[in-house]
Amino acid sequence: MVKKEKDCKNCENCKKYQEQAFELEVDEDLQQERLNQFWKKYSWLVYTVVVLILAATAGIQLYHSWRMKVRLAESDAYENAVVQIFSQKPDEAKPALVELANNGRTGYKYLARLELAGLAARQNDPETALKEFKALMDSNAPESLRAVATLSYVGHQVDSGDPKELLAQIEPFLDNPAFVGMAAELATVLYVRDNRPADAQKMLQKALSLPNLSEAVQTRLKALTQMIESK
């Protein structure tokens, strides 16, 4: 009697297992059918996305390759121009620098304009030099190059330009340890020209309090302070 109940119980378990297996098989068939329907409906979209990804990847690689070629070409043009300048052939260097400054696609266009400004200054053409410095100041050049252009622009007018206007140009650099040495020297001259020695002293004291000043800059600022105090 016990054996019959046990057999019946096992039979019921088998039936449940078979039913579950059948349900799983039906679910798998339904999922496969849905997947097939989805693929038929959206396969074009998948192919399109794959093509776009491949095209974008190829485009990025081509762009980087083009940029590298342009950079190498402009680097060679700039270096050749600089060599010609040092070889006392500025007239041969100038066309290449002008082309780079006006039509360059890399950072060498900013370096070329800075070279043009320096070349004009050495050839006693201050008007062109100031024009080139101003163009670089107003460009999208790196901050360091724009700072050099601004300080050079002020330096070429420190004895003749309007002190207040020139001080406004270099004021942002008086708080920058990287440029405070040159900026403070120019500012001192401008303050003296404007009969404001007390303001020059305050500016120098503030500059000396900046952190991370090199010993060379500290020495220069202290010498300027002593010069103002002795007047």
C-alpha cells in the first residue's frame, strides 16, 4: 500500500516536470519567434549603426593622419624660416612666416606671428611690430603666448605710450609668478612716468609676497624696490 502511494507520488512529479519542460520549450519558441520578428523589423537599423560606427572610426583615423601631415609641414616651414633669420636672411624667411601666420592650421601660426613681430622690431618697424603683437594678443593662441605678446606690446611703448592704458594691459600679470618679474619692471617704469612712486612701492611689495617666486625674480623685485625708495 505504501509502495503504491509512493509510485503515484513519483508519477505526479513526473507529470509536473513534463509540464514545466513543455512550458519552457514553448517559452523558448516564443522568444525565438519574437527575436526573428524583431530582426526582420529592425535589422536595417542595426546594419546602419554598424556602418556609421565604421565610417566614424575611419574618419577619425583619416583626420588624425591629415593633422599629423599638416603639423609636420608647418613645423618644417617654421623651422626653415627661423634658420633663415639666424642666417641673416630675413627677407627669405618673411613670406613663409606670413603664410603660416595667416593660413596656418596648427599652433605654429601663433609662433610665426610672434616671429614676425620680433623681426619687425629688429628692422626698426615698430608700427608693424605692435600690429603683430596686438593680433596675437587678440587671437586664440595659448595663454603663455598671449602673455608674451602683451608684455612685448607694452615693452615697446613703455617710454612713450599712455602709462594708465599700458598699466591696465599688464595688470593681470602682476599676480602671476610666471610673468610677474617682467610685468613688475614695466609697471615700475610706468608708475614713475606717471609720478606715482608710492603705487610702484605697493605693487612691488605685493609682487614680492606672491608664492613660488624664483630667487632671480625676488632679486630683481628687491632691486626695483630699493631704486624707488632711493628716489
